[in-house]
Amino acid sequence: MKVTYTWTPMGGSKQTKVITSIRSNGVNEAQPIEVKYISDPTTITFNGSTLSNNNTLLYACGAAQKTISIPGVATDPNAPVTYYFFYPNGWTGPATSNVPSVTVTTHVNQGGTIKVEAKRNDSNNFRTKISITITRPLPTKPVINSPDILLCNPQTITASASNATSYNWTSTGGITANSPGNTNSAQITGVSDGTVMVSATSSVCAMTTANSNPINVKRSAPQPASLLVTANGGGSPDFMCNGAGVLLSAYTAEPGTQFGIWTSSDPGNTILNANGGTAYFNSYVNNCYGIDITVSNCFGSVQKGITICVDNCAKGMPIYKVFPNPAKDQVKIQFDKGRATDQLPQVARLLSEVGAKEVRVIQIAELYGTAAFEQNRTIEIPVSDLPRGTYYLMLLNRDGSWDEVRVVLE
């Protein structure tokens, strides 16, 4: 059985309630219908501001006593009402009241939801509620208004944050950040590389943020390991078809780096036209060539070397590849699997650029046919014990000719 009951409370709007009663045995049974009314709160007033349900109020930081109130709710038939109050974390005040107003003590910086619930005392089924959200003007995590710095001379940088009354500058490494008065600007000085960070404090909110993202401050010459040279916008340049030409691009993330001179190990047989961090390279003579770029900043300059081998692509790809270059612990020679061993070099000699001193000799022909060689056709030359610098790998062929590959150890 379903009963629909409609009524209009005094001073209220039309109300409807539906009650469904099902009895399995079909017998007649009295079904009580509780008909009572309590109006919905329309507004909450806090700190002199009146808001409707689910609205948000920005309230200043600081602990203080404030009044929370709602208009008294209407009941029909008339009945006493209890008001339940719920506060943000850290706020204190009465949990219940028989009047729709209480005095609370706010937390110094916590915000959250204020909720007031009204309940008829003669029933647990008739409750209404209203809530608002309180936000506080907390300091935001600062942002340093500067990219990474090459610190040739003392430099002043600034940071930005909302609702901050002071800033706390910190540094690492050999860098010092000095900010008299803990303002949003700091003078940066130093003796070696490091980083700078800053946090923001609100004295009113008694709160300090996390540190900003750090910026790097460089006080040294460019690092070769940070310099990348690519060909035609792609990977590492190590091979080029005879006469094809290749566009070389140098890149580094280190601040303040200037790209300087590009040089070739054999200017007579190569074409090298450079402009800053880019250079056009070409050659019509089959050989392996060393290409260097010099980069600098106010603390010094360094060279980055690469090797490009030129061959006639009509013959197919070169019969070997030397990598990595620059190298650190090993220099590897990988031979084309499609070539017979009698077409491969017989001896490998590694010579230092200084004095052309021979530092390694490997009889490659003795390794052909071994299981280790046939697995990946790669020869490894240990170089971790050699001084860093430029070397030349000489590959002697069966017919007495030789190929030269410039190798850089770093």
C-alpha cells in the first residue's frame, strides 16, 4: 500500500511525503504517519559576513573569538530545536546549543567547513543543515624569477609568493644568498657551483612554505659531458656517405655557455662551415675525421670532439664502427656481419696524439673465427688506465692500407 500525504505548514510551502507499506500476509495493520516540519536554514553568518549554503569565505589568519549564527528555523507543530555545530580542525566551540548562535575560537591558520544542523527535539527524523567553507590566506610556495645562472659577477635575483611577509633564502655548494631583511630579493655570490632556493613565511598565519624549486648557479668552466653534438637534428654523428653533407648542432643546458670555433682534423679534405652552435660538414675523401667544437664562458673554455667516418655508400655501409666516442673505459670496434674476415682489418694500433706514442696493439686477425668474436663481431680495447685526451686508432688492412679513427678519452 502506498500513501501520499500532502500538507502546508504554517508560514511554509507545500510539503509531500510518500509512505509505502507492504504486508506479506495481506492482513490489515495500522501504519503510523509522522507529520512534522522543520525549515531549512537559509544563511550562515560568520565574522560579519552572511553566506548561503555551500559558499566560500576567505578569512584572515589569526586565532580569535568569533560568532557563528543562522536564522532560527521554523517548526510545525511548534517544537524545541537543538542546533549542532561542526568546525574546521583546530577550531574550538560548543558542539550543541538550544539557540542558533555560538561563539568559537578560530585556529591561527586552519580553514575548512563550518556546518550547522538543526533537529526537532521531538523526533530523530527531522533534521536540516547548512554549511560554508572557510579559506585562509596562507603563503604560497615561492617561484624564483630567474633561470639557471652563470655567476660571473654578483647578481641580484627575486622571488614571488602570495601572502608572504618574509622570505628565507638558502643555498648549497659554494654559493651564498644574502637577503638583508629577508625580503623577496637576494644577492647571489659564490666561489664554486651550487644551487639557490627560497621559502616564504606569513607571520600572521605562523606558517612557512616548502622551498621553491632550486635554480643552478654555475661558477666553473663548461663541462664536456654536458655538451651534446647531433647530426641533422638526430643522434650522434658517426658516419656520412661520401659528399652527402651533414648539419651538426651543439647543445648544452649549462647557463651562459658560448659556442666558439669548429675545427677539423684534416682541413684539406673536409668542408666545415660553422656559425655558433651549428656547423655544416662534408667531405669527398673516404676517411674518418675528428671534429672539435670549442665552448666557453667567463671561467674558461673546453673542446668537445666527435668522429665522422666518410665512405662510399654505393659499396654499402662501412665494414666497422668505433664506439663509444668519446670513450671512458673501453673502445669497441664492431664489424659488419656481412663481410668476410679476409676483408676485415688485421691489426689495431692505438696511438696517443702527443708524440704519436703507441699505447695498444691488438692482433685482430687472431680473434677471427673464435666463438666470442662470431657472437657479436666486436673487439674491446681497454682504455681506463690511459690519460684522458685524444688518440688515433689505426686499423691495418690485409692489402697494407690503413684507416685512421680519431678517438677522444674523457
